Amino acid sequence: MAGYVSLQGVKLYMFEAFGKTILIFGLVMVVIGGLMIFGGKLFGLGRLPGDIMIQRENFSFYFPVATSIILSILLTIILNVLARK
């Protein structure tokens, strides 16, 4: 019969697709982790003008406004490019 797929073949395809999804997710996590570790040293992320940092004797507050805006713009561009394919 044309187009007939055994149940076992469907299960294998589902596992293969799920495995690829997990692999891609893992690679994305590695890239994000690398950017978090080396991003501040290489690109100055987290020390941009516009990032709010308040330090007192026993209190510190940090809110990266400018860094958040730049990362949001970059992620928007990247995801739009990827979604158009």
C-alpha cells in the first residue's frame, strides 16, 4: 500500500524529531551561556551607559536598562530572520 507507515516507524520518527529538538535547544543554551560568561568582557554588556547601578554599605541594586534594550533588539532581528525561512 502506498503511503502506509507502520506504527513503529511513526514512533521512530517522533523520537528522531524530539531528539533533534532537544539537541537544538541544548546548542542554543550553550550559546546563551557563553554570551553570559564572555559577553560582559568582550562586548561591554552590563556596563553600558544607561544601566542603573546603586551601591550602598550593605545593599546593591543593578538594573541593566540599556543592555536589555540592545539584547531585545538583537533577538528580535535574529528571530525575525529565522522565522521568515
